[in-house]
Amino acid sequence: MQKSLSIDPDKCTGCLQCELACSYDNENAFNPAKSRIKIFTFHDKGRFVPYTCTQCYEAWCMHACPVDAITLDKGTGAKIVHDNLCVGCKVCTIACPFGTINYNADTGKVIKCDLCEGEPECAKACPTDAITYVDANWTGLEKMRAWAEKTDAGQASA
Amino acid sequence: MAWAKKLLRVNLTAGTISEEALNMDWANKYLGQRGLATKYFVEEVDPKVDPLSPDNKMIMATGPLTGTCASTAGRYSVITKGALTGAIACSNSGGFFGNEMKNAGYDMVIFEGASKTPVYLFIDNDNAQLIDASDMWGTSVWDTEDKIKSDHQDPMIRVASIGISGEKGVKYACVVNDYHRAAGRSGVGTVMGSKNLKAVAIRGTKGVTVKDPVRFFEAANAGKAVLAGNPVTGEGLPAFGTQVLMNVINETGALPSQNHRDVQFDGAHAISAEAMAEPRESDGKPNLVRNAACFGCTIACGRISTIDRTHYTVAERPEYQVASGGLEYEAAWALGAATGVDDLDALTFANFICNEQGYDPISFGATVGAAMELYEIGAITDKETGGIELKFGSAKALTDLAELTGKSEGFGAEIGLGSKLLCEKYGHGELSMSVKGQEFPAYDSRGIQGMGLTYATSNRGACHLRSYTVASEVLGIPEKTDPLVHEGKAGLVKAFQDATAVFDSAGICVFTSFAWSLEDVAPQIDAACEGDWSVETLLEVGERIWNLERNFNNAAGFTAADDKLPERLMKDAAKTGPAKGLTSQLDKMLPEYYQLRGWTADGVPTNETLGRLGL
């Protein structure tokens, strides 16, 4: 079964444990500045939103790469950047509609979420289940369940 | 390796910035943050220094765990000689600023001297520079933070700044970071203002590492599991915040009301966590928007709130019709119970203003409460207040004074003196509910006996965060003791003081201590830091820090005579509740406490004690 990251912003408290876990897995240091997942704080609205690569099926970044440094991991569905091939041209960062692939000036390569070979550290580290790793075909299941429950409540009171 | 092993020294008089290696001998004895920065401070500063003189220094310091994935490990503290107290000050803050300092590669920044003109320090990893802040002087914390991010075109910069109150010398001004997290008490922001330092802005991208990653992840994850499984840190604090205490402490008979004349407040429920969650009439939404976490925190006790748009404070002011940092318990108590005001929206508004202009809501609310009593007995009149009818329970008086104090204008300039100077000025020093010049927080010493000793002996003036015996006396953590008896409290206070000094020096939040003992903390420190860090070692570090602070205060001129509570708490018995008929039994606890500490009957550490602790 292929899995996807599922993100529920309502559950996010903005603690950045996901960024700490992501950066440690990739950089061997706690460094939110190098995290592949970012939490956005909308201060005036009191909202926190985790955001990262959704692993597009037809991935713009992969198609745009002139040196084929981005490939598909067929097991996880992740689009993987190969550092030995990446020339740091940044064309993928322009191609990506969502901004989730970014240049790392310290290495001259681009970085993006690679789903940690099927065991994403961000989901493991999230204390509130705002980030979960679920069946790629059923990322909407929990939302459906929540709405289904409300429907049921309506029937009971009718 | 946990410690960045480097500090930045900024001489504001000369405009110079230099790097120094961290003194690792001291780090091994004082750990970091509160302990280590206090060691630097006492070695470099004359204890008799005027807090607002350029000769006073101010240190912003992280702990060794700051920036790691240990739960709550994003803390930093501001250490200086307090403007409100003249005692050693150490104010701890969460948010995201501490992590950014560590990621820029510094354990601490020492500020000395004073700039001739307003400046802010900008640290971009290895590049640190002082930048002119003339165009920010006279603006709020919120505008300053926005402007710095905009000027540098970098929304990821973290900022700690002072508001207008700090510039103008309000005695209890804070340093505020991330819009609404504050190094709040003792006037550390006032000291920053006296140095013409408007802000510190940091962008750090270097990363933080630990000694033994495998063991560290194990220890940190075990710690997180303990927090998640504990009813206080896993359920109560995330759902209700610290405000969960309002009704509990009222029922305990330890909620000081109307300048400590009473120990219970009729309006407690109206300003409680439960009230914050109730939908309001105007738009059907509650005051509370959601909970929020500081850096790395798996508890997430923070409150994000909105004010009713139809409320008189904001109806004509859309800029305040947004979500921002909401009421925490201590602020809600001071702005509400201490003043007799039970209008939740007025309290939330006053709290917004405290954050926006950077001053401590505890000292502010308590000072307004004292001023209301001065007004009631006729010691001050409409002439002094500028026409503000300063009656207990008046929401309008509270919110008007919040705005005036934020800008230090009109009678707000006098409220900005703090209760001690204000009450003395009008001939009633006895009405200041404070120790060493700092106002009490939200627990009455008659209804919770251990807190009386906590306040009297706190090295930074009256404070609940130096030994939170409420945990034991009310919540039963780690074991239940009777809040109404004084027996055994001397030992309890000492144990809490020493352990808390460790939490404050490690880079983690003291709220973890609702669930964690040092048995949970030691493995995390030991795996992250070089050296051997057992529970025993840490307890000795905590006791060493406590005595270091005490020695500074004694050298600054404090004596056992300053370890006392206002007469009201010693002579006027509680009128209602479980503590009815009881006064504080401080005089019975204090001699035992001195003895347990290894101090003389005059509160001075003996040579034997100092020798034992390597001081």
C-alpha cells in the first residue's frame, strides 16, 4: 500500500517538532532552517499550518529537471533528489507550483521531502496527530468520518 | 554539542561586538541559561550598581538543551540587576527566539554599557551588527517586530524587543519576543531601555547537535511520553491553559482579591478558563481561539484569544479585532481579581496592551489594585488620576490605565512606578503587596502557606516560579501536602527552589515539572551534554545557583529583613474559605528554612555551605 502524508492544520499547535525531526534526519542537526516541512503561523488568525511536498504524480519538479536528478521512488511515490546529479540550477524550484522544493545555498543542491524511505519522521514526531502517514488512496477518510459522524448526530436528534 | 560554546559580547557604549569562547569550567558548575549567565553576571558586575546605569549589564542566555527536540527546549532568559527590585533578576521566556540564538551559534549575548542613540542588534549567523533604531523608538513591540522583518525582507527572523514602556522607564517593562512571549518580571525590559537597545533580531541556520544522538532521542521521547500521559501536562494545560487554576485556587481560598484584602473573588468564574471557552452573544464564538505551543513544546498551554468585537475597548479599533496572545492565569488574576474587575474582554484587552507595549501584567494589575485602595481611602484623588474614577471593579479604569501605562503618560506614569514606590509616595507603603519591590502573583500566602515562604525568600522578589509549591499543596505533585499547615514547608520550598533552578538552567520550561522530576531531566541532559549529569549532580548545581544568587543580593545590600511579607498577610486573617481565620506563618518557617539552607540566622550562607558548593 502506498501512503501519503495527511495534514490537519486544526490540530497543529505550531511546536515545530516536525521541523526538528525532519532536519535531524536529513542534516544530523536540529535545524528548522533546513527542514523539508515548514509550519506557517498566521499570527492574527491564531492558525498554524504545516506545509510540505505532496509528491505530485506528474511532478513538475521532476519533469523540469534538465539533468534527471529527480526520480520517482516507486515504493513510496516520493520524488527523490539525487545530490550526485543535481547541479543546483533551481529550475525545479521555479516549476513547482507549491514552493515545496528549495535551494540549499550551503550545499549548492535543492532539498525536498523524500518521505524518509516510507517512515516520515515528521509524522512520528508530531505530538497532536496534525501530521499522519496514511493510505494514499484514502487521505480523506478521517474528514469523511468526521462529517459522517455529524450526519449520524442529525439523524439521532430528528 | 548542546552548548554552542561561544558567546557574543556587545559593548553598546563603544559600539563594538566580539566573540568569546564559553567558559566550560563554569558551564560544568552552572549548566547554562539562568545559572551560567548569573555566574558571568556576578563576576562582572558590582552588586551595588544602579540597575539603570550603563555599568549594569544584561545577558540573554540559552540553556544546553535549547534548540534540541527535547520537549519545551526553546527557552532563553534575561539576566540582569532588576529595575523593579534592585535584586538579581532572571526572567525566562518561551516562543522561538531562544532557539534562533542557539542556531546562530551562540549560547548567550552579554550587553554592556549604553548606546548614545537607539540601536538594535542584528545577528545573521556569524555576522552581528548594531543598526540604528531611531525610526523604531517610540513604537510598540508589535510594530518593531514587523518593521525589522520587513526591513531585512526576511519573515523568518526572530525578534525580542521592548515597547514604549521600556523606553520610558516603566519599572516592570518586559522583553517581548514573538509578539506575545515575554521575559516578563523584575523590569528586565526597563534595563534594556536604559541602554537604548530597542531590539535583538536573529536569524540562525547552523543547527544544534547533541553528544549521543541515539541515547538523546530515547531520553527525549521517554520524556515526551511522560508529559503526554500526565493529567496536568497531557490534558489540563493543553485544553484550559494555566487558566485551569482560576476556579481551583478560588475554591482553595487562596485567590487574592482587591489588593489582598480578600482571599476569594466573586467574579472568579467570569474570568476563568471555563468562561474563555463559552460562546459569547455577539458572534457565537468564544474568547479562546485555540491553544498554541512555544518552540518544541508538546504541552502547548499557550492561549490565543479574540476580544468581542462589540466590546467598548475595540468596537472602534479594528486593529485589536484580531487573534493574539490570550490570558494566562497570572495575568488574568492580576488584571482581574487583584482589581476586582470581572469583565473578561476588558482583561483580554489590557493583556493585549501589555504585550504590545511590553510590560508585566502581574505587576501592572497588582499596582492598579493598590492604587484603587489608595483611591478608596482618599490618599489619591481624581486630581492625581487625571479624572479616572479608580474604583475597585472598574473595567474602564483598568483599560484606560493599561493604555496610559504602556506609553507612560498621565497617571499611567505613576502606575509605572510599581506598587512599592507608588504606595510610599502617597504615604501608605504598607499597601504595597510585594517582596523586594516585586508584586505578588496569584496565590495568597494565607491559603497556601508554602507560597508565603516562597515569596519571602525568592531571589528576584515575590515570584511563583522560583518554587511552585502550589503543585504539592493544591495539585498533589509530586505528593499532596496540606496548604493550611506550615510544618514541612521549609524543606518543600528548598527542594522546589533547587530543582527549579536546574529546569531554568537547562533550556526547558518549568511547566514540564508538573510531570517530570529530575529523574526525567537528567538522562536528557546527560545524553546531550559532555560530562556526567546525574540527578545528584544537578541538585547540587541547583543549590549552587540558589546560593550564588543569594550572595549577590546580600552584597547588593539585602538582608534577612527583606525576607518578609506585608503586614496584611501576617496580621489580617483570611475572611472566607478554607483558610478563614489564618494568617501567614512565615515567622515559623523562615528560621527552619535558613537552617536547612546552611545559612546563619541572618540569612547569610555560612563559609561551610559556600565551601561545600564550591562557591
